[in-house]
Amino acid sequence: MGEKLRGRGMAASWYGIARTATTDRAGAWAELDDGGTAKIVTGVTEIGEGILTVLAQVAAEELGVRPEDVTLGDNDTARSPEAAHAGATRQTYMISNAVALACRDARAKFDPFMADYWDVAVEEIEARNGEVWARDHHNLRMPMEEAVALCKNNGVVPVGAGSFTSEHTGLDPVDGSGRPWQAYVFGTQVCEVEVDTATGEVQLLGVWAAHDIGRVVNPRGVEGQIEGGVVQAVGQALMEDYIQVDGKTTTPGFAKYILPTSLDVPQVTSVLVEDHDPNNPLGVKGIGEPAMVPTSPAIMNAIYDAIGVRITSLPATPEKVLAALRAKRNKDQVAANVAAAE
Amino acid sequence: MADLNISMTVNGRAVEKSAAAGSRLLDFIRNDLNLTGTKEGCGAGECGTCSVFVDGVLVKSCMVPVAKADGAEIETVEGLAPRRQMTPVQRAFHKTGASQCGYCIPGMVMAASATLRENPQADLEEIKQGLGGNICRCTGYQKIFEAVELARDVINGKVPETALDEDEVGESFIGANVRRLDAPSKVTGALRYAGDMVVPTMLHLQVLRSPHAHALIKSIDTSDAEAMAGVEAVVTAADIPGEDGYGVFVHDQPTLATDKVRYVGEAIAAVAAETEALARDAVKAIKIEYEELPAVFDPHEAMSGGPILHDYAQDNVTYHVPIRKGDVEKGFAEADVIVEQDYDTQPIEHAYLEPEAGLAYEEADGTITIHSPSQNITHHRHAASRILGMPVNKIRMIMSPVGGGFGGKEDMHYQCFLALAALKSGRPVRYVFTREESIIASAKRHGFKIRYKMGLKKNGRITATEMYMVSDGGAYGCSTEGVMRKSAILAAGPYDIPNVKVDTIGVYTNNTPAGAMRAFGALQSEFSTESHLDICAEKLGLDPFEIRRINMMQDGAITHTRQKLGSVSIGQVLDEAEKVSGWESGAPTVRGPVRKDLGGDGNREPCTLVPRHTTTASPEEEVA
């Protein structure tokens, strides 16, 4: 009869943000639009990570409107500027900075007009939450809707464009030296497991995840990325395995290719560390990929802590854990016999 | 087969329609009623994206023949709330950020609704069980659990309805929990993914794929298929007008195989026809003569004289990245302990819930427009321009909502032959992968074999790290070059190590191609480093946090690629993780049985095999 043994393990990690070893770039357009709204156009869209909401938050902050006032036109190579691809943990880093720069460009048309209109210095113009005002002049204030109409009636459309660049260099082909990214993030996770020594089944019960992601735009969105990354790593660490025999897969569907379900997933406690990046206007970094890097080694370290077997070959399926336990028992027995003989 | 006359109530409205005999309830809902909130993720009852209520019971509509639902009352995600409104469950999903890509979400909302209808007091364990038949690949489920618990408490009046409102925003929108703007469209099923798109006169595409891992194509005869009524275009490599070849780094993959196939599942020919069934039949009518070639499935064998896949790579090496810093031999000579260990990691499938899909059509000005959940429309536009022999501004790539990508939708596996079928037929053409097709045809995470050697001083300082990693890139290059690069750069970890020697080698084999997947090679190499450090910590009697602190990079560190860093936050994240987990320090010497920090806050209950979910009503009461 087996036991259920618990253990803990930890692992650290690092990751580079945006495209590797090649200059990365992204473009965006912005317009302060009628009715106190704003239009943002950029060539990449949501793959589920929440980038559209992030861009709306950034645009709202930069333009002085609300996120729900922002219309995002995106994802069409014939209708929007290039923003390159949706991957490499580059969306928040690259696209939100391009959007911020485009918004600032639009403000560079709008703010001087308002300063002129109110006869104040351009630095005194502020806008937030659908209102625009001149700092320290409490009688100079109006809704954004009215201000944009005034601006347009005087012949100025407050539009802007932005391009953000992240400077990376290629690697030397001989020694690999180079500057592959300008922003790096770091993470550490602790995992707690329970191992059933009768079945070999490993359950991941808790994960405590601390990640540096630069300036946080949407904390809940970041947590979602960490939780999702951890659970994909649970699949990699404990169950998923794309098996091929002579080039033909024996795992062609979800009956054979096992994925984590609601009953397999740990509770995740996230700690968001904000080490702002000095090389971009917003100070942001990213989290999509790095979230899942420390999880699988932390799980293997926790399994070792619980039962004293080191799984070096992923995934740690029940069969593999049982085989390792049997090997360990045999080894321990041989050692005991040797000790007794001596 | 004759059509069936189906009459049922769907979302409160009477429906009378004929349906093809043998069609599934899912097909009827999606294709005949155009209610595309109900998704198809696997077609085998395994993922839950197609969940609907039939006479109040939650079922997977891909498993129900439409004939069996004749006369039934059907409720889909579109029918949960009146138009332009949301139920508390849907609002709670919006509030907590429970939707990411959104493809599983209609099914998840249905399962959550079923759970709370069955037991409005359902506890967390019962909620988890209620959602147990629905897979989500993005969220990690935690925000979904939170949403269902919140909805339960609102429904029961335990918390006020205002708990579903958006959080107050403080000083700045940046740093605020602004609710996802796309969530309402996802929780109500309103958002249309590529496979949900329908345009007038649209044809359906099906693909002939290789049954062989390595074979010459001696001939392709499409004449029978082309002669079939309702077949509007058959496309093969012969139809490619430009210079063929795609791939994220090296353009070695043909849009459709020409003289040779290199993996099981490789696309050879495509048929566009009036219906999906007809296109499938036409695919079967295409005759191909193969001559099988010896194949290689192990990267080490492939590197040492195995059959050659591509003429330009006689050693089957796709890409090799070396990192050299200092002198590892000197470092090992200085070490007090040397620890060697092999590691390996398996290939895995992205398993995005949305299988690949696309819709292509020619516009009036001759532009070819391709909608697909592509993660890289910029790159795909360039590649398609070259392959289709058209100017770049006549290729219009539109990124449809992506139902999960994780790197797997960076490859342009189908967009070009879809475009060719639209150009050849002069009609819009749609292609939706089955789950099985998605699994065999799309790239996987690279499996790695890693040989690790580390030298350390007794005080825990690493003097040298040597890693030799061979990776199975499968039949085509895809993202292998980039994966090798990122893997190598990050391999030795965020540690200050004077002597580093790292090699990553991506190799061609006749396995399914490997490509981009979230954490892109770094997952594999850092897995070995972080496992290895624990082995070393045990040998040296050091706490795992301690050995990392002893070696970690500091502000201004020089990396393994000799880049000078600015601020380095590894110390902070180590401190935070140690603190929040309440870590009990000590060397990793199998302390599990004696450690005191187990079982605290932040753990879930272990899952047991005993059913925990019992209804409150006893059988007698139900009879009564």
C-alpha cells in the first residue's frame, strides 16, 4: 500500500523580451476622434493575452480619454501599419510603446492648439478621463468631445503616428557574443506536490510565483498569463507527450494526448515585481512566455524532495515515477545488503 | 442519404428545418442555424467547446446526431441571456478576466451555468468537477473558478450584484484592473473566429496529406477529382505561380509537396468544392504514386549518416548555435565538484482549442485577401507575395481572432494553398482543420536531449557550465533556428559564470516539424539548468535559494553572450518567492517527509478518485 508524500521545490528563470538578436520594430496610428473617443490602428491583434485591453489602457492614459472610448482598428496588412508578429513576449513591450508614441504625436497637434486657444503654455495642458484642462487655471476646462470639435473646426485633425524600436544585435557565429535583447525579465517559482507512491501520480497543489514584468499595465491580466503559463507547464511536466512511432503519431486526439483539466491544476499565488525598463517610454516589459519557464524544474525538484527520485526525462508520468521508485528501492536494498555483508 | 425534417425549440424559438441525415447537432446549430457561439474543438467529445443544453441537460453537441435531438428544447450560449445582456455567470467571467483567447469560453460558460443550475450552492470542488469536461488552454482555470464562485454568490444574494461591476480606477488607467474589452463578445459567443465566417458562394477546402514519412512522389493524378460535379478547383504544386518555400527562418517547406514528402501529414493537394463532404470525396479520388524512402526519426542518427532530407543540409543539421565564454576546461580544473547529468524533454502539442482555419477570396481590384488566425501577418504577407508571385500590396492578410496560438500559428501552413484555390476557382474558399489534422500537420515544441556538466567550488560558486543540446526539428525548418538561438542564449541561466560552453543543434528528421512554442527553447534548456542546480545544492549542502543567490547576476552583470545588463531583478524575485511561499530553508536532501512548510495557504485540496459530488436529493425523494 502506497503513501501520499508531499514535497516542495523551487526554480528560477530569466527571459529576453521581444525578437531575438535582431532589431525589433512596431508601428501604430492614433487619432483623437469625435465624441470624445479615440482611434488606434496597429497591425497586430489579440491572441488571447489581453493586448487589446492593454493598448486601450495605454491610449486612454496618453490621450486623456477612457479605455472604453478607444476603438481599435487592427490586424489587417492592407489597412494598418506594421506591428510585426504576435509572439516573443513582445506585444506589451513593442506595440503598447508604439501606441504611446502615436498618441503623444497626436497630442503634439492637439495640445498646442488648446494652449493657443486658452492662451497658456503648452506644458500646462492636461487631459484625463474625457476631460481637458489647463493646470492651475481652474476656469479653463472642457470635455474632450468639445475640445476635439474646436480643434477640428479650426482646421486641425489631431492624428499621430508612432514607431517603436528595440535595439538588438545578432550573435557572433563563433562565440555567440551579442546583444540579443535590451530588456530581460526574471522569475522564481516554488511548487508543492503530493506524490502517490502506489500509483506514481503527482499532483501539483500550490505554486508561488514571483515575476518581474516591468511596469504592470493590467495586474489581473498579468496574473492570468502566469496562471495559464504555469498550467501549460503542468502539462509539459506531468502528462503531455506527443508520441510518434515511425513518424506516425499515436496521440492524434485529446483521448490520447492528455491535457490538464480543472481537476489537475494548482492554486497559483502570484507576486508581481515591477522593475521598470529604462529603455522604453512606458517602462513595461512582458510576461507571456517567461511565466512558464520555472514551473517544470520546480515540479521535478519538488518530486525529489517528496520521494527522493530525480526525474530528468519529461514528462514525469505515473509510469516513470513508479519505475524510478522501484529502481530506487532496488538500489537502496543493494546498498543495505552490501552494508550488512560488510 | 435523404434529408431529415427537424423540428425543435432553440433558445425559445421554434425551428423547422431539414438537415442532412447523419449530421450532428453541432453541425445543425452552427451551419443551419448559424449560431456559431457553439464551437468545435475536437469533434470527439473531449474538449467541451460544443456544450449546449438539450432539454435542460448539458451535452456535447458533437456527439449527438441531430435526429436524436428532434423535438427537443435546445439552449445555446446565445440563448442564456436576452440580446445585448449577460447572465451573472457571463458578467462574472467578464469581471474576473476568465476569458483569454475565448474559444473554450462559450462551452465553459455553459458548463458553469449547468453546475450552478444543478446546485446553486456548489462549492469550489463541485465547480471544478462541473468544469472537468471542458478544456481551457490559456487561463490555467483559476480566474474561471473565481468567476463561477463570484456568480454563485451573486445568484444566492451572498454578495451584492455590484460585485460584478468593474473595479474603481485609481490615479491611472495603467496599473488598473480594466476589464477585458473583448470579454463580452467571448462570453456570449458573439465573436466569430475564422471557422465561423460564412460568405456567399463560399467553397470548402479539404487537403490530401502524406501517409508516408519519407517518399518520392512519382506522379499525381487529379483528373478523376477534377471531373467530379461540384469540384471547383484542385490545387497542387504545379499551380504555384511564384517561388515556393516558406518557413519562419529558412524557406524550406513547400506550400504543397512537389517531388518528395518528408513527414506524415504533409500537404500534397487541395480540393475546393461546394461542400466539405464533396471535397473530402474528391481528395480520395486523387491518385498518387509514391516510392518510399528510408526515413530517420532520431536526431542523433540523422546527424551521423542518416538519410538526407534536404539537399542543402547534407548532415541534416538545420542550425547550430555555439556560445563560448572563458575556458570551460580551466573552469572544471578549478572546481571542487563536477556534476554531470543527462536530461531530455518531449515534443508537445500546442493544443490551442481553435483548430487552424482560414477564408480566402479575391477582391475586385485583384487583391487576394486571406483571413486566418495567423500570429504573423506581416511575415506571411511577404512570403505569400513571393509564393503567389503577386506584389506585396495585392496580398491582404487579416488576422482573425486567434483561439489560442502559443507559437503554433506562426507558420504559414495553409494560407497559400487556400489563396490559390480561391484564385483558381474565382470563389471564396474556407478551410477548417479537424483536430487530428491540426495535430499531425502543425509544428510541435522541440524535444531536446541535453548533456550537462557543471563545475562548482565547495562554497557553491559555479566555475564552469557546459551544455550540449541536440534537438529534433522534424522535417522542416519552421522556427528551429530561432528556437536554437534563444535556447542557447538563456541556457546557463541568470547566473554569473566565468566559463560557459553551450551548443544547441537543431536537426532534420522525418518526424512532425517542430517550431515555435511559448518559451521557445528556453523552457527546455532552463529546465535542465534548474534541475541541475538542485542536484548540485544537495551535494554541497546548500539551500536551493542560497545556491542561486551565490551565483546570480547582479546589476551591471555581463551575460553569457557578453552583454552588459542594467538593472537585474533576480535577487528580488528570489526574495519574493521565498517569502510568499513561507519556504523552510535547507539543502534539498529529500526533506519532504520532515519539512514544516507544507500544506499551508496557497495549496488546493488534492484530487481524490472517490466521487465527491453527490446531489442533495436522495433517490427516494426524486421518485417522490
